[in-house]
Amino acid sequence: MNDINIADALDIVAEIHADRDAAIQSERHLSWRQVERRARNLAAWLKEKGATHQGKVSIYTYNHPAYVETVYAAFKAALVPVNVNYRYREDEIRYLLDNSDTEIVVVHEDFVPLLAGVLGELPRIAAVLVIEESGQADLSGLPCAERYEEVVETDRQAVQVDRSGDDLLLLYTGGTTGMPKGVMWRQGDLFARFGGGGVGAAATDLAGYREFVVSQQSPARLLVGPPLMHGTGWFTSLICWLSGGAVIVLPNPKKFDAAEMLRTIEGERANGVTIVGDPFAKPMLRELQRSDRSYDISTVAMMMSSGVMWSQETKRGLLEANPTMVLADAFSSSEAIGMGTSITTAGGSTNTGRFSITNTTRLFDADLKILPSKPGVKGIVGVAGPQPIGYYKDPEKSARTFVTTEGQRFSIPGDWAAIDEDGVSLTLLGRGSVCINTGGEKVFPEEVEEVIKRFDGVRDTVVVGIPDERWGEAITAVVSTFAAELDQAALRDYLKAHLADFKCPKYFVHVDQVYRSPAGKADFEQTRQTALEALGRERASSD
């Protein structure tokens, strides 16, 4: 078991690469020396405010250098950083801050009014730190609030605390059902996953890690497109930092803009890019192909995606813009890292949704028994190796998700897959909780979505099941397009040529924009409600 504390590791990076960039947003470039000093000051302030050992620090902001600085500061002070989804409303925010036992909140000025509305019901919270961008934030509703920049730029004596690899990171995930749940990661286990820069084997002690950091002469410059509040953005930024690199966030993180992302890649000479599948990649490709401006993305060595399928057609288009890139799909979740990877290059590719099985990846049946690894077998994916220790304050869910068998501990978050004919690869089917049962047949939405996305003119789609007297559930596709209208007849014919009849949607609903979280994950409940309302109106008008 790895016992390296991430703050100790980052302190080594800051010492060795003090003058290199660490955090970048627009014109603001913070060096490792600056970030370490600011995080040190913030760590001391957190303890001054009464944060207890392994007390929780919730980070409630858009992508901003303050996000990664606060994570670093919490680690330094032996505290636990907690992500907050900034799209949550009052009830969800109240629940998360209470459930996580949050003691201090670092909040963007935009969310001060909502936080002020629930703070009186959360007596455990001792202090609030406000990230200002306008310079005119009204803190009158937060009597315990101070201003972020004033705190981090005021020098304080470094805190003296006991730190270890057992210190936690708490990643809240909404999943597909129920209230958010906190996934508890040991820092030592995360370091074991990420400490080799996400590529090589991680060091087992700080002396070995120091050698690794010294060897990094061409560090990563990683542009993180999705929100840091989600695992994809947060964890890839940690990988970048542990490799001694710089984390780059977009100038305007409140709304994704493909042109802005391409300009940032070019201007900052990013050599790594994190996205979440086609919701990011398709607009980028469209901008590359149709803009009057030409973009230089030749510096990008790797573009990584996790969380949403990424179509082969989009990948091929991006590779035309930069044939030297490696495009990587990571099959991971908040609860399980390392389930599989799919790599695409100009010289060859792997089918969308197809991943290589690692030595510690197995399939399980519904009773969480290991299935034989042979072609054609379908089951729930489980992965061993360093994984979370459980869900915060939820032993029942922990027992269902983290299972020890055959001498290994597996994380089984609920993703289904099938073993391919080669016996060593698997095809991702989807999350069982959103599987559609139509006429007795089980259909995974992702499989249908991937075919729809290949139809010319489709921007994005989410597929759901809606109640139906004949079929039990009717497959319904909610689709956004680049054109003003959707040719449903042509799309239906296209799907019937590529899917079994029972997998073809019974209904199509055309929308301006598909409902997704800022990280690109489908909002199934909102999509289903939109479909029901639209189809209800259509049926009513035809009566």
C-alpha cells in the first residue's frame, strides 16, 4: 500500500520546478513557487479558522486557479477537499454540505447568494472564503466570510500537521439515481494511480518520486476543458501536477466555447487536452473545419476523454487537423479508475466503446460473482488495484460497490460490458441503472446514441426510455442538430440499417441543446421529462 501524501509530493515539485508554470488562466500565469506560497498561506488560514484534523473543505467554484490551489492547501493542512457541483440548487447544496460535514467553504462570488440562503442551517461551517472576479462581491449575507486573494497573499507561518497517505480526498458524484454520494479516496492510493504522471509506475517513496520529478524536462501543459468539480477534470489535473506540469483552464469557464478552447490550445501551446467525448469534440471539429480562422493545434500530443462516448468519425476529423496526436478514451468512474483504455492514432484505431482489459479487470453477474473471461460473456465491470475505500457515511452502498473476492478487492460501480471475440477486449454497453427494457429486450442507451451521432448533422443526443403500454418502455431519442430541423424519416432509415429493429427509437424529440452536466454527462431525468412533455403535446395535437 502506497503511503505518499500528495501535499508532500507537490512540495517536491514546487521546490524542483519553482519557476515553471503551475496554473494558467488567460493572461494569469502562476509559477510553482507562487502556487506553493499561496497554498501555504491558505493552509495556515484554514487551521486558524478551526478546521479539525481531516476536516472537510468544500470547493464551490467554476474552473479557476483557486480550485487547484485550495486542493493543495487542504492537503497541506491535513484536511479533506470536497467538490461541489455548481449546478446544484438549494436543496442539493444543503444536503452535500451537511452530508460531507463541511467545516469551511471556498466559494465563487456568483454562488454567494445561494450559499447564504442555506448557511444558517449548517452550524458546522465555521468560515467562508470568497473568490472574487468582479471586485464587488457582496459578503453581507455571509458574516463569517473573507476574500480569497487577501488570504492567499498574506504571508503566514507554515502549518505543522501530521500528514500521511491515509489522508482523504472526497469526490461527490451524482450518479444516475439518488442524492450525491461521497467517494472516499486515500491520497496514497490516488498517488499510486497518478504519481507516474498517469503513464508509468508511481514511486513508492518520496526519494524515488524526487528522481521522477527531476527527470521531467518537458512537463505537461494540460488544458482541462470540463469542470474541475467532476472527477475527469479534477483527477487529470492532479495527474498533470504530479508530473510537474501546468494546469490550464479556459478564460471563461462558465460556458464551453470551442473557438475559445482552440485559441487557448494554440496560445498556451498545450500538449495535453482533457475533454468529455463528443459534447466537446464535435464543436471543436466543426470550428476547425468551418471557421475562417485557422488554428494551430500541432503541439497537442494527447487528447483524453472520459465519461461519454467519443465517436470514431469525430476522432478521424481531429486527427486530420493534427495527425501526430494520440486520442485516448479512459473507461473510468468516480468509484473505479483503470477499467480500460481505447487508443486512436492516425495509423490505427479501436472501435468506439471498445476497451482493452487490464490484468485486474473482471466481469461480474448481478449477484457480484465473477464470470468466466471468455468471448461473448456480458456482465458488470469490476476493477482491482488501488481504489476508493468506500462511500462516506454509507456502509451499505460501500458493501454493494466494493467487493473482496479471489484475494482481491474490486470496485464495481455498475457499468456493463461484453467480452469481444478476441477474449482480451471488452465493449462498453452502459450503466445498468439506465438500461431500457423494451418489449422484453434490454437496450443500453449508449449503443443507440453512438449510431445516432454518426448521422450527418447531429450535434448531440441522449436516449431514454419512456413508459409505453405496448413496449413497457419506448426508446426515445432527444436530439440536437446543427441544422434548424431534424429529418426524422431519414434518421430512422439510417438507424434501421445499423441497428436491430428493437433498438431503434420509437420516438424522436428535436431540441436546441441536449441536457448534460458541465462535465458532459447526460441528465437522464431532465431528458426524460422533456421527451414526455414534447410527446404529450404531439399526441394531444393529433387527437
